[in-house]
Amino acid sequence: MEEILKEIYAEYPILGQFPFKVIDSRGKKSPYGGVIEFYSPDEKYNPNPGTPTLEVFSKDLKGEELKKAIFGDMLHYLPEVDPVFSQVRDSFIGSLTPDQLAVDRAAYEKAKKENNEKRSFEDWFKISRQDAYLRGFLAPDRNNEWADAYTPEQTAVLQGLQQYLKQPVVTEPVSPFYTDPFGDTTK
């Protein structure tokens, strides 16, 4: 798993600032029902307290699919520690159309019936759904079910976010003409 983390850090240097730990539990059953689980450093059930941790449960995740799943779940941590990522995500979520929100409501109802979902729609959306929009674009799985989920404006925002994640970490601008991928020239 360390090799996969190195590959992700090389492709997305912004993530390399954070000491993620990946636990290989493939073949074990997730207590939460998923194929991979992200634990925030201060989360009660984190097997590595103080460290952003991912635990892989699905033995079917291999190769590029495993790398995409790990990368996609790493994104859960960024709103806690990266103000640019957080701001872009919040702006993106604010751009959801009534049709997109109707699809989300239907997915929530399905989760209640099929997965015994007990959280309110708002809690479910905040914890389980909103990051799926980003993950579906930035780290699509084999089925790529999110391919047609975005407006052209949302696609442009997510392309900018992808470029942001790929840029080298800069603590100070290299020149006074520095421009970030979202057009902020005040840095």
C-alpha cells in the first residue's frame, strides 16, 4: 500500500503534505458496509489515532481500481485541512441543480430501504454523498456512473480542482505574477 501512496503523492502533490496511512484489510468485512473506509485523525474508531487513515476491505480492489479508491477516499480529509479545496467543494455543492438534488433524494430513499440508512438526509448528504460528486469526477470507478452527472460549469470547476491537486506545493509564490488554477492572483 505504501507504493500506491507514493504514486498518488507523485501525481497529486497537494496530498503529499499529509501523512496518510492505509491499512490492508482486504477480505475482512467492513463494520460500515463499504469497500474502503476513511478515518479522520480524531475519529473515535480510527485504528491509527492522530493520523488520517484509510482501510481497504474489498479483495476485489486491485491495481488502478485500488489506487483510484484510495485516492478518492483521501479527498474526504482535504476539507478539514486545505482551505482552497474546502472552498471549491462548498462552491460546487452550492451549484447543484434541482434535478441533481432530486437524484440525491432518490439515492437517499434507496439507502434507507436497502442499507437501513438512519441518518437524516442532511447528515447522509454531508457525510456520504457530497464527496461522491468530487470522487466521481476525480477518481471514477470502472462503471463511471457519475460521467453525465455534471453541468458544463461544474465540469470546469472540477477540472480546476484536479489541476490544483496536481500542482506542486508552494509555500510562497515563485513570482509576483503567480496565478492559481482558480484565478486568485493575490497570493
